[in-house]
Amino acid sequence: MNNFYRKAQFLLSTPDLKSAPLDQGLEVAFAGRSNAGKSSAINAITSHKALARTSKTPGRTQQLVFFRLDDERRLVDLPGYGYAKVSLQMQKDWQLNMQRYLNERTALKGLFLLMDIRRPLTPFDEQMISWSQHQQVPLHIALTKADKLSKGNAKSILLKTRDELEERGIPCSLQLFSVPGKIGVDDAHEILNEWFELS
Ligand SMILES: Nc1nc2c(ncn2[C@@H]2O[C@H](COP(=O)(O)OP(=O)(O)OP(=O)(O)O)[C@@H](O)[C@H]2O)c(=O)[nH]1
Ligand SMILES: [Mg+2]
């Protein structure tokens, strides 16, 4: 079944929902801070080198980018947030855009939130989490760039973050992810299979 994600193809990118694909079928959105590794994760999950554009410069993906898996299923690379250099107006636009997407998108079956393991749960992450809770969109969190820490440290941050989320009563699953470390692609497929009704 993992070969399924290799079928991913770029569909379209759009600054807002007006030009988005028809709101039908099943969609999973990848969200997270600029530079958290959203586009890299999409590439690893679909076994493509450069399906989603990655960059060392934060703020690369300013649009909602839709990838088609089959007639019914799509992945979405959401615009990154928390990039210090963007104007207040752009931050407001982002907030409205994300809120609208989470509120209105019927096809949205799950939010895949990526957080750099060295900087989890920033205020913008908290905002995404609270919007997803409010809209009752299932939430899965991946702590990215796990290769930047020792195995022991990565594990302890995973456990600490899990405790923090549990204490706040936020129901979600949590995993480690690393592209060069080849960590977490199977876990990601498992949760996507569930949301895409493939298992
Ligand atoms: N060491 C390491 N670097 C990674 C990993 N994942 C991504 N990166 C690097 O982090 C940088 C940002 O990755 P992107 O995938 O472009 O991040 P993004 O979240 O899509 O960023 P925006 O599109 O700006 O929101 C790139 O230089 C990637 O090569 C990882 O698992 N380990
Ligand atoms: Mg990106």
C-alpha cells in the first residue's frame, strides 16, 4: 500500500480557496512553521525527490499547494507561518486564510502538523492546534529533523511533548520524523492510510 503515495502529482497552487480543487473526496493538510520541513516531509512520504519545493530560505511555500494521489485523495502543503520577516498584514492574511481553510473545507480529514524538534509548540503551532480542536479536525504531530539531536534526546522530547499535550487535553498522535535519518515515513503512512480510509 505504501506505493500508493508514489502516485502523487502536483495539481495546483493557489493563494486562497477560490481556486482550490472542488471540495470533495478526502484531503490531508501539512501545516507548520516556515522551515519546519513540510515540503521535505511530503517528498519523503511520496518517495519523490522534488515534488514539493524545499528551501533553506524560510517562507518558500506561500500558497496552498495541492497534490493529487487519486481521483478522491489529495495532500496539501499549507503556507508556513512564524517567519519573522513577514509583515503584520501578511500574518493577518495567513490567519484568515488558515482559519477559513480549516473551518470550511469539508474534504479535510486530518491535519498533519510538523514542528522542528528543537522548537516544538510555538505560539503559532498552538493556534493551529486550537483551530483544529475547535473544528474537530483529527490532529497528528510529527517532530521533524530528529537527526539534529541524539536518539536519547529526541526520545525524551517526544515524551515531554506528549505529556504536555496530554496535560492540556489535546487528543492527537505524535511521532518523530527525519528525512536524512529515514525516520518516521512508515508511521506517517499509517496515519495517512487511516485518514484516507485505505487500511
Ligand atoms: N537535518 C534535516 N534537515 C531537514 C529535514 N527536513 C527538512 N530539512 C531542511 O530544512 C529546510 C526547510 O525544509 P522545507 O521542507 O523546505 O520546509 P518547509 O516547512 O516546507 O518550509 P516553508 O515552505 O518555508 O514553510 C531545508 O533546508 C531542508 O533540507 C530533516 O529531517 N533533517
Ligand atoms: Mg515548504
